[in-house]
Amino acid sequence: MQRNGGSDNAANPSAEASIDPAPTRHAPTTDTQRVTEKSKYEASEPYRSKKGDRLI
């Protein structure tokens, strides 16, 4: 049921998914793609904690 001419597709998931503004992307296959597909908020290298005792 639609009121006020809205276009809410909550009751119809397949219709809702077809207009998804941000579809999932596939994993990059090469290092060049990996670097170019990162957003400005993603690190180019994954965080690795430093090994050893940090309580000195």
C-alpha cells in the first residue's frame, strides 16, 4: 500500500535491491586495482600491531 505517491519498496525486496545506489563490488584482481579502488578513508596497507611488550 502506497500513500502520498511514495515509492517505498520495503515490502518488495527484489524491487528494492534493483535500485540499490551502492551495489557491492568485486574484489580487485591486481595490485594496481587494489590501490586505485581504495577510498580516501581506507588504508593502503592493513594495520598490523607491533609485537612485543608495550607496557615498558
